[in-house]
Amino acid sequence: MVRLIIIGLLLPTLSLAQASNIGNAESADNPVTLSTKPVLFSSAEGDFRITFPSGCGKTVTRVPADEAPDVDGQPGIRVTFTFCDRNQEKGEGCSVTSYFNVMGADGGYPGADQVIERMTLLLKSMNLAIREQSPLSKKLPDGTTIEGLDLLAAEPSGVGQAWLRGLLYEGDIYILSAWKNTGKLWDDSDYITFFNSFQPGAE
């Protein structure tokens, strides 16, 4: 049975310049995990497990202090934002954003529209053009099948790149993202591990 679905995204041209600032909204910082090696990370707040790349000396989780209407005006949505500036430098890093209590247009589980809205909000300060959309399908260790699409984007007149993955899991939305102003992101083995290591549910 397919329980985890990656939504294919058709986004407008967006931009990469301020990607490292997307975690700076009003929020509460959780303790920092210090490491110069790949970080095996489990988030109780975000309800996921993942391996952050080497150089993620700071892995920070931020949770908005108060529940507030989300991008589609829904109150009561809970958001957790976990991110890393690789090697503690701006211009390269990755993040996982978890959204809980999101409803679809019919009042049921969220769908593609809700994923696109949140991806657009996450990347609103970036200036990127879509380069590739690639479907994928694989099984998690528990037998759950992951199906869907990755999105690769780049600066129209530069070398900066971003990699996006939008997920729906039992009514929760996860947005995985990585960015690199100097390019050569999509073939970076550490980022490939980051995306492929994601599992819903914290240990």
C-alpha cells in the first residue's frame, strides 16, 4: 500500500539568493546538534528521521511560538523547520519543514495544491527556473512505498542550484530542500544521501 506520496510541483520562477534566511521567522530555537560529520538526526517535533550532510556543524530546529493561520488561512496548523547551513556558511545548506493539521479544500487530507502553496512560500525569496522533474519510486524498510517526483531548479543566469522534494504522509506535509550557490548540488553524494535517507516518524 502506498502511504507516502511525493507531489510533482509546477512552480513559478523563484530565486536562490536568500535561501539561508528562510529559518529566520519568529520562532523558538531548540538545542543545537554539533558535528562536523554526517548527522543522523531524529526529530520528535517534526516527526521524521534523516541524515544531514557532512559539514552540518549546526542543525537547528525552530517551531513557531504560536499557532497562526497558514498560507491558505487555516488556523491551528503546526509547523516545524529544521535546517543546516553547511560548514556554518551562508549560501549552502538544507532543510526539512514539517506541516501538521493541514486540511485539503474538501476538509479532508491535504493534496497537491497545499504542497505547492507551502513550497512557493518556502522559496519565495529565491530566483530559480525549473530544470528537471524526475519521478521516483522506492520502498522503505517497513515496506512502505515512496512514489512521486523530485524538482531540480537553478538560477536562470548563474550557477546556483536547488533540489526540492514535497511529501504527503498520512495527512502531514514534508518539504525537503537543499541549495548551493556555487552549483554542483545535484551530484553531491551527501545531498543524495540526505534526500534518500528521509523517513517519517521519529525514533
